[in-house]
Amino acid sequence: MAALEAFDFILFGGSGDLAMRKLLPALYYRHRDSSAHAAWRIVGTGRQPLSREEYLALALENCRLYVPVKDFSDSAWAAFAQRLDYLRLDANQEQDYQGLVEKLKDAGSRVRVFYLATAPSLFAGICASLGRAGLVTPDSRVVLEKPLGRDLASARRINEDVGAVFAEHQIFRIDHYLGKETVQNLIALRFGNVLFEPLWNRSWVHDVQITIAETVGVEGRGEFYDSTGALRDMVQNHLLQLLCIVAMEPPASIDADTMRDEKLKVLRALKPITGEDVAARTVRGQYRAGAIGHKPVPGYLEEEGIPAGSRTETFVAIKAELGNWRWAGVPFYLRTGKRMQDRLAEIVINFRGVPHPMLRASSGESASNRLVISLQPDEGLRLDLMAKVPGEGMHLQPIQLDVALSETYRTRQWDAYERLIMDVIHGKLTLFMRRDELDAAWLWLEPILNAWERGGQPLKSYPAGTWGPTASSALIARDGHAWREES
Ligand code: BG6
């Protein structure tokens, strides 16, 4: 495995949920699996007055929770812990940054990553203070966690403020969905094969469905979630980024700006959903009490930190369309929700039926070809085809070409954060959002957000443990289609 160059990783929100659940485990794996150990170190920062030992104990306790037992080794941990340090730092207190200056001095010209796993309201202040403390070197990079703003204006403000300290090539706006193995595989599938590209357009694609369904609720993040909602939490970033990868034109190369130029064209081609269209093309839902499997779970309004009578959506379905030659008239159905029946993230490409159905299917109706790209729970690809029923006569039945990536590649799959953190360290921006992409995504979402806020779309209730409100099935059924699990 590759050696890592020296770097300093400064983690704001160092004792927070993301740091403990994802970032430190990702760095632990990179430490464990790197062949040569350069001098890299991690400084967690936060307002909590923790000693280094207390921070290490907290990190260890969490890594034991989030790293599977078979991957955890005491000796690897002991060496990893040598890299870990903690600094009590209140992001709003200018003088606290002197502690960081002290810690980082004598590091030479190594790469410096400032990872902001904090509330976005702190981004501007942290960057300004880093700048004033002279901590931003030419080899520094800043990583911004989503959500970046609440709307176009606030996102632009954050970008302006961060941009006053860091150049655009130093800013890594993270969307961890772009780091998932299957999303990269979608790029490989589309641009590493000749098979799909001729079919990848309105002539042969009937509709596209992108689903990110979760069984979890708000998981102790009630306050954050209630002021955010599913549209900002999942659609503005993850779902739109997946849509971009499905719909983009073949880029000339995978260098960052070439790829991002193509994604931007997709975002700009999204047909605005305004006025009466908002009611016709969007569904917003909120879960009530129900059961996941057989386990009863409370409704959203009963979750901790949710204000009485909250109207925040935990489910969204949207019928999107792209106004360009390749995709005109092809619906892109997007759907995401909490407390749904199964944990499932997938992209479904439904192809058109055969133009002249001269062969009969055994069930009477011939199924169309379908490509399913699964991101979760298992990563894989499945192609539905029609084949002959064995024996006499010429009747067809559906068969599947199924590739489970975990069986094809028996090595451990990297977590999205592992890959993305390594890209940050190596300065690779391809899988990070550029500022204009973010603007374009907000521009498209704003009319929907505004109409919802004006009460232009009733909030539909759905029982936890289902596939969302019935209005979601109706949205797609109006076009004569069905979500994959319903068809
Ligand atoms: C995050 C959202 O970006 O993605 C969470 O803020 C959501 O609400 C999570 O649960 C889902 O990520 P994954 O990788 O578990 O599907």
C-alpha cells in the first residue's frame, strides 16, 4: 500500500460525532494500511477542556465502536495514538488560535489540512482567524462539511468569507457520496465501456430513479435536523451529485475542472420547478410512529430535540427533468427519507421496451431492461435482461446479471471518508464540489424551498418502516411508472 507524505490534520469539531464516527476511524485505517510511516499528525480541537490522554481515551472508545473487531489491532492503535493530539480551542476566541500556532510551528512546509466538522455558522470565523494567525500556508487546504448554507444567499456568503482566506483550489467542499466506491464505479461503467454510452440518452432510457432510503431517524441530531430538513440535508448535495454523475456528458479527462464543468452543465440544465409545478412534482413527508422490522419506533415529533408541531420534512420525492438534447423528456425521480422500510441507496436506469415485441414473455408482458447500481447496503451492479425459458417453445423470462462488488473484490472496501481525506491530502479536487456547482444546486432548489415555506405543499405523514407517503407512489404512477420495489 502507498506511503503517505507528511501532513498535519487539524480537526475542528474534534470530539464531535463526525470526527468520532467517521474521520478518526478513516485515519486509523490509513495509518494501519500505509506501508511507510511519514511524520503525519492529527490535532483534534474543540471547546471541551480535555487533556491529550482524555482525548485519546475518547477516540479509542469510539474507534472500538466504529472499526470492526477484525480490523482493530492494539499495536496499530498504539502507534496511531502517537499521532493524535488535542487542543482546547474555542473557534470564536481569536487568542485560542495562538495555541495552534504553537503546536504547528517547526512543521516545515508540509501539507496542512483544516477540516471543519463544525456548524457552518462557524466556517467564516474559523477561516478568518486562521488567516489572521498566519496559519494558512500555500500548502494548506480547508475541508468544508455540508450543509453549506441554508439557501443561495447564505451559501454565497460562506463561500465569499472562506474565499477571502483560501484560494478556490485550496477549498474542498465535501460530499461523502462522491467518495463511495459504487459512485466511482458508475464513472468507470459509463466511461470505461462502450456498451452503455450509445444507450445512455432519451432514445433508450425511459426513466431514471435515484433513491437514498434510511431506516435511521434523526439519531440525536434533532436540533440540527429540524432546522435543516431532508431537502437541504440530502437532495441539495447527495442526490443532485448522483444525478450529475448519471447525466453528465463524457468529460475529456477526469481532472477536477473538466469533470466539474460537465457536472455544472447538468445542474444548469435542470428545469426549474416553480409555481404550480411545485405541487405537481414534489412530495414532502414526515414520519409518524411505526416499526422498522418488528421494532416499534417513535414518530418524528416524539424524537428528542424536535419542537412540538414541527413541519420539517423527513422525506422528499421530486420529479426532475433536464432541458438538454440528451435527456429531454426523461424523468429523473429523486427520493430520500428517514425511517423507511429498508436501508437502500441505488440508481435505477429503466430502459425503453423493445420496439417490436415479436417474442412473448411467459408472464404475458415483456419486462424492459434495467440497470441497477447499488450503493447500499451492498455495493453492486445488476442488469435485468430477458432470456428464453428452457424447454419447448419460445417464451421469455427475466434474468439477472448480478455483480456483488464485495465478492468480485475480496479486499476490504474503503469508506468514502478514507478516500476523500486522502484526496484532500494529495490535493485532488475531482470529487469535491466547486463553488459554481453549489450555486447552481441552490438556484434550482430555492423556488421549491420558497414554495414549501409559503405552505405551497402539504406535509404528508407516513408510518415509520414504509416507503414514504402514498403521494410518492402517486407522483410516479401518474406517468405510468412505479418505484423499483413496487414494480
Ligand atoms: C449525511 C446526512 O450527509 O448523510 C445524514 O446529514 C444522513 O442525515 C447521511 O444520515 C447518510 O449517509 P450514508 O453514507 O450513511 O448513506
